Amino acid sequence: MNKTSIIKIGKLPDTIRSGRLLLRAPQTADAGVLQKLANNEKIHRMLARLPYPYEMSDALDFLDRVERDGEERVYAIINEDGDLAGIISLRSGSGPAPELGYWLGEPYWGRGYASEAVRIVLEAAGRVGIGEIMARSITENIASLRVLKRAGFAEISRGIDDCGQHEGICVTKMQWKGRHG
């Protein structure tokens, strides 16, 4: 755990807005929609920390954990219609830079929400002095890699993951360096 990253993550705003999106803390009232969106095998295959099937108890556990977790800033991605479309977060890890993670519910794929959410989180991170962010994606997840590249991430390595849900799967690691990096 990197204490500098935790301090800087803690300085991120509670809400972030763009033209179409509001990023805010997930709320207990989101549990039903969160469970419905996350209970998707296509999403589960791409994420390291999402169980499948995704039950209501998983959604409630997630909401309880993120409320208490000082190492991660989690935002619900709310679209222009007020719908919960997905989740995006910055998490402090063992390395020098926090790690970006995100997912969208399948009904919201292909609308540019992921790109917009990543862009505004990076802007907010830069404003609080976070100059470097890591991300990783299963290499076959071309859409996610495109989102990261458009946001200014550069590929730093590819390799077979050696733990967890992605053990034995090729993962691409990416790095973003902002104006402070």
C-alpha cells in the first residue's frame, strides 16, 4: 500500500461532472441496478474482482466495502438520463501509482461513457497531484484497451497473469502520466 497514493486519492472530489456524466459515490439505493448490470458473464470474464453470478448480497457487500475503504475512490457512473451505467475507481496498490478500474453495464456499451468517465477521472486526478496511474486489461478486451489509449495511457507490458481469476490469461498493463508525472 502506497501512503502517498492513499492521501492523494482521498483528495479526489466527491463528485465529478462532465457534459453527459455525473460520477458520485455508489449508494445503497443503487444495489438493485448494480446487481442487475453486474450479473453478466461477459463483464465477469473481463474483470478480476467481480464474482459471477453476481447476487444482491454481492452488490450490498460491495457498497458496504467501498464506503469504508480508504484505499479506493469508487464512483458510480450516472448518465444524462440519471441511469447508473457502471463503476469507475482509483485504487492504491503496492506500487508507486494508483490503478484505474472501470466497467459498464452491457446496455451502455458503445456510447462513449467509458471514455468520458476515464477522461474526467484523469483530469480530477491531475488536479490533486496524481501524476501517474496504472491500468490493466485482458488483452482480448480490445474496447477497453482503446478507451485507455484514447485517454493517453501507453502500453508498458503484456504477459500471462499469475493469480486470481485471470491466472493464465494474457493481460496488458498500461500507464498514464499526467502533467505532474
